[in-house]
Amino acid sequence: MTLGQLNAFVLVARLGSVTDAAKALGVSEPAVSQALAALRQHHGDKLLIKRSGGMTLTAGGSRLLPIASQMVALGAEADAAVRQANGVAARLQLAVTSEIAEFVANPLLEAFTRRSGNAIDASSGLARTAELPVLITNRLADVALGPDVTGDAGDLDCTPIFRASLVVVGSPHCRHQGSPAHWPWLLDPAGADPGSDTGRLLARLGVPDDAIQVFPNQTAAWSAAASGGGVSVALEHLVAPQLRRHELAVVPTRHTPMSTCWYVTTLPTDRRTGAANSLRHFLTTPAAMHVMRAPGSGVPPSRFRPPVYVTIWS
Amino acid sequence: MTLGQLNAFVLVARLGSVTDAAKALGVSEPAVSQALAALRQHHGDKLLIKRSGGMTLTAGGSRLLPIASQMVALGAEADAAVRQANGVAARLQLAVTSEIAEFVANPLLEAFTRRSGNAIDASSGLARTAELPVLITNRLADVALGPDVTGDAGDLDCTPIFRASLVVVGSPHCRHQGSPAHWPWLLDPAGADPGSDTGRLLARLGVPDDAIQVFPNQTAAWSAAASGGGVSVALEHLVAPQLRRHELAVVPTRHTPMSTCWYVTTLPTDRRTGAANSLRHFLTTPAAMHVMRAPGSGVPPSRFRPPVYVTIWS
DNA sequence: CGCTGGATTAACCCTTTGCTTAAGGAGTAT
DNA sequence: ATACTCCTTAAGCAAAGGGTTAATCCAGCG
């Protein structure tokens, strides 16, 4: 399976015709057909079958197409990326968990970029807790911000940087009685991540999966909880505005308030990039503390980065 | 540039040593070194340089690594995807804009999957308005849900399915005076997407970029607006809970309420998959209307799908 | 039936990949 | 300085990629 074969496959699938694909590639028709044959043999699937109205995808082919398409696109991107690398700002990739992504990642990187005099081009990506150490050890991220991951992978530098308090919140107009295990829990994606602080709290309280509803983000989950649909989980300082406006109230439980801590994880000193060092250092400064404590606002459109990289499906 | 070469490069970068990479691949040391040499020549960049403590990445190499890594991972995934394709549920990929992703995509697909008797495995991905027609024509998505895209690309089937009313909202305790162009606008990512309904409204009102702050999602933007930091934009029926609780109030402007419409976009009938047809039909049913009108709640953890596919950076 | 457009197969060629072993440098540690 | 480790280069070889032209198959159609 080579990139050339994948490219031929993608073109045939998109154009619906071997002939057209051959024209587009500037090669003869059999060349394309042969590339297709090689792919078919490799995968043991016809991938594309001839039909009136053009070549149509088999089940296997339709799974392969988005993957192949992305591989081809990345191949082109690789050239451009290396070519542009020189004389351009250093790049830094930060991996964060969903809670951090929602509130602090963007303002934090915004502040960091400004402080570095735009010499570092930082971007963040969202991952589940278990993936953080993998991303770091594989050098797919330079810095990770999230729960403690020592033990998951040796040889990583994982130090605490920020303490916070995890609380359960609910509508101030509702009483929550009985065992917390039976309350309806309205949570952000961290509720589906057993390694997150939220996940650990749920485990301690013995909350079963069918008592949990997952929302796309924390603010939405809080808003649903404010409507009286159930309880939610929040870092106390992040939910402060909602508490102040009495949209939500803290609900005490056997295990909350629970003290938690964010950790910064990187490779050990000798294998770390300079940009990673800078961010690591920045995270200990009062300016960074301030952002984490009161992340506050959004960012200007020019600086806005979607919290995750959206290419195309896998 | 072949996948084998990229794989060798990735392994050397991760393990920090040609020797270890060769061991991991079960080949001789020069084999890896040669693959590396080919890549270096192709890109005109050393990519990895020898240093005490292992091979370290050049600027170009560090750009290439995540791309190469993803390509290698996708290569492995391709095999698995095709192999698993037979006897398994049909897959459908839905592309949506950020507003829809936040509120309706998950409940809608949840309802659709249930109604299809789990015979269709649907997932959604987030894209900007301008990307929707591209995703459809390239068969990277089967169905798109968002603003009207006729004209952007010929030969697509784009029909209206849902009418709604776009309003401006702000804290009920604040007065908003003067020209709307000078108010602070607190928006979700659609505020950075000129093709979205929100983007079009901002253009009509003449709101400059520096009056806009972008939040990671609409609920967060509304929450910030409720704190009195500015105004936000919302579909009236989606912000209804906040209006009912008097956290927010509608702010009239010259161009709002503005009537908008969601469109469903697919390939023309003869090139459409069966699953795409099913979803297209489902979207016109009262059940789907109900979900779009009152998307309401979250989904169970087992069904939760992050709104975008998060692999690794590009 | 026979024609025709389009996909495939066959036969053949050259280039590249990818692997080997052997030898050469370059840096580090003892 | 010497030995050691590790990356690189050189030379050679089998296999696969990727291209061509010519022949073949196959469905739709007059």
C-alpha cells in the first residue's frame, strides 16, 4: 500500500471513473487500474465496483476512502510544512484534557504567545487523560496539562502546578436527597474519561453509567443542571460566576469538596525542546496562575483557535 | 517519500536512536539510516541531527513528525477499517457547523441511530461553513447540516429543513446603547466563520473584528454575556431556558430577529449512499423536528461521541 | 447481432525501495 | 590515546512500484 496507490483510489472514488482519474493524474488508464488492483489485493476487497453511473464504493471502500484521503492530504502537507519551517516561529503543541481545554487553554496560550513576543506559535489539542503520557512520550505534544500521570509511563517529568477544589453543583431550587449514586449527573466529556478528576469522583461516589448524561461541554452541563435536571461537577473557582448569580448552588457530598491538582507533564529535561521549557516555566509565573484562577474571557477572532484540530474523519 | 521511510523517521524521532529504531523494526541499522537519508534528500532538510543524548529534531523535522506520525497511524488504521467493514453496520458521516454541533448533532444522531435499529453507525464532525460543500463533493462526509451552500458548488442537493430565528441577547440588568457595532460581542466559534448565520449578521451590523471575543462554545459565550460583559447571538429557541430563567434577555437591533434556515446538503440522488438517504429522510420527520426544536439533554456516556475527531495535530 | 466506451488483464520495461554486509567517521568515555 | 558506541556511506541484489502498449472482457445499445 503506497501513497501513489491511495491517491489513485481516492481520485477514482471522487470522480467515479478510472478514465477521469487517469486524465487528472496525467497517466494512462491501465496505470490507475493497476494501482487499484494492487490496493484491492492488499486489502482483499474490491473497494470500488463498476456500476452504471460510475464506480461506487463497497463497504470496505467507503471505510478506506476518508482514511486514504487524509493520508494523501497529509503527504502534500508534509512537504509544505518542512519547507516553511525555516525562519518561522517555533511551534509548540499543548495537549490538555477537556475541562482545561474549555476554560483555560486558549487564554493561557494567548498570554504565553504574547509574553514570548510571538516567537512561539502555540496550539492546543484535546485528549483523554490516558492519552496524555502517550502523546508526550511519542513527541506528538510538547507539553501536557491535566491530572497526575506519573506511573502511567516512566521517564516523564510531571509536576503539580495548580490546586483547585472540585465540587458538586445543582439548581438552588431543588433538593437532592438519597444516595448521590442515584442522582442524575449532567456532565461534560470528562464524565466519560475515567482518568479525569471528575471520573475519579464519580467512581468514589459509586455513580453508575446509566445515571450519567454527557454534554458537549461543561457550560452546557451546568446550564442543564441549573434547569433542575440533575447535578453537575465543577471546579469551584470556574463555576464562581454561576454561583454568584445564584443559577447554581454547591451540593455537599461525602467526597466533595475534593481537592484536585493540575500537573504539567513534559519529557525529562535533556529531551525537551526550548519552547516546551518556556511554557513550562511560564506556567509557574503569577501571570499564568492568574489566568488559571480566573480565565474569564474569550479571545479575539484572529487569535481564536478551535480547541481541537478538525481535519476529516479517521 | 514512502510510508516505510516515514515510519522509520517517526521511530527514530521517538526513540532518539537509529539503533533502537532498527531493533524495533527488526532490520539492520543502515536500512533505517538509508530511509532517513532518502527523506532528508526529498525534503532538503536534515530532519534529525545527532546530539549527545540522542537524535534531536530540526525545525523542519519537528514539523514533519506529527504529520508523518499521523500518516503512519492512518496506514495501520486503513487495514483495520477495511477488514472490519463486512457484516458491520453501515457508517454515515455528518458534517455540521459549530452551532449545530453544540446542541443538536448528538441528540439528532442518537435518535437517528435508535430509529435505524443500530443498523447505521453515524458520527458527526465539525467544519466551517465554507468547508461543508467541499466535504460533500469529496465524499468525506455523506450529509452536511448548516447554512445554505447553493452556489458554492454546483451539483449538490441542498434543501431547507428547519426555520429558526436569530436574536441578540444580553444581560437583563444592562442597557445596550449606541451603535451595535461598538458593543462587545461575545460569540461562539461561528463568530469567526463568515459563512455562518452569525457571521452574516455581524457583517450586516458592521461589527468590526476587534469588538468580538470568541469563546469555545455558545453556552460559555452566553454565560459571559449574562455576567454583563457584552452581548451574544443565539437562536431564539435554543436560548429559551436562559431567557426563561431571566439570565439573559433579547436585545432588539436593526437586523434582529433575523430569520434563518438550516439546510441539509448531500450529493445528488444518483450518487448518494443508502445511509445518506435514510438520514436525509429522517431529518424531515416530526421526530427530528422535535429534537431540533428542543434538543434538550445530553447523551449517555456509552453513546457520547466527542463532537470532532481528535487524533493528533496536523 | 455487432458496435462501442470503459475497465481490466497481460507482457514488458525501467526506476525506486528496501534489505543486506562491509567499511568509514565522529563523538564519548575510560 | 584507545576502545567503544553510534550514525553514515558504499556496493550489491531481490522485489515491488509505476509506467507503457496491446489485447481482452463486459455491459449497454443501435
